[in-house]
Amino acid sequence: RFHGEGFQEGFAEGSQAGMAEGRRYGALQGARMGSEIGCYLGFALMWHCLLQKCTDEKNSKKIRALDSLIGMIQKFPYEDPTYDKLQEDLEKVRGKFKQVCSMLNIQSDCRFGTERSSLTF
């Protein structure tokens, strides 16, 4: 009897602690992802504005790639934490960002860690 009661109490306490830890971890990961996506969007919008002044063929390809990146970010499912292809879509955004950086001849160093998020050029 004592074994069963102890198990039930331990199980209930462990479940509550696990839920609290899961919420904290989820909030941290969501903030990191939001920071990363926001950085990409700011980068894309800034370069889009800079390149619109020039209308040669090279810049039109770059602008199209930036438009594609901006569109991917705008369609990103921010409000749906149960979206099953979240990581897959994030990888596509990262790949498009790298492609745009390559087209702009920019070597990017993205660091999104616990200490500080930064994007250097």
C-alpha cells in the first residue's frame, strides 16, 4: 500500500515539475527561433530597399531572391506550435538566407546561442 501511495505522489510531483520545465524550455526555444527569423527578415528588408535603387539585371535576380526569402518568412507558421514541418520550413528559410548571402557576396556568421544572438558581416 505504501509503495503504491509513494508511486502516485512521486508521479504527480514529477509530472508537475516536467510540465514547468517543458514550458520554460519551449519558451526559450521559441524566443531563439523568433530572434533568428526576425534577424533574417530585417536583413532581407534592408537589402531589398538598398537594391531597389539600381535596376540592372544582376540586381533584379537578387531582388527576386530577397522577395522569395521575405515571402517564406511571412508564411512561416509562428502561431502554430504543433505544426509538424516547423523544423523543415526553418531549414528552408536558412537555406534561402545562405543563397541570398552568396548572391550578395556577403559572408555571414550567424550565431544564435544562449549568451547573445548576432549576425556579423
